[in-house]
Amino acid sequence: MGNRSSGRAFGPPESNHHDLERDVDQPRVYQIRIKGHLGRQWVHWFEGLTITLEENGDTLLTGPVTDQAALHGLLKKVRDLGMPLLSLNTIGTGPQDTSEVR
């Protein structure tokens, strides 16, 4: 009874590996929802993100984030505002036109 290999490799399936490599080149696009409306003076602080003031009183920050460190930096800014974070969602990858208030 020798130690025979089943021929299976451990790790993610090959197809997922290629998808991850392709996504690494593109920033992820996030939506960050906070409670309350941001004023126009915050556009430069959140440069690179679209700021949408919603009718329900929430603010939606949307745009590309290059990596996890940049995402943590954005979340730190939200924390420093003292406004409650309601949600954080990934909505895709790739560049997006940004730096506007709607």
C-alpha cells in the first residue's frame, strides 16, 4: 500500500483563477451608502467618486477603488464624518466617470 496520488490538485478551480487574474488589472467599483446628505464641500474629499443625494435622505458614493487599502481609506473618511454607514456593495470592475454630485 503505497502513497498514491489521486491526481487532484488543491486550490481554486482553474476557471476561477483566470477570472481573478483578469479582475486584478481593473479597480472594483463600489457603492457606499451613508445616512444623511453630504454637502458639495465634500466632493473633493471623495475625489474619484460620484456622490448621489437620494430622496430618502441617504448619500450614495459610487466609483472605482484600486485596492483594499484604498477601500479602507474611504471607510475611514466615512467614519470621520460621523455619518452612519448603511451599506457597502461591489457593483463591478472597471473605470467610471466620477467626481460629480447628483
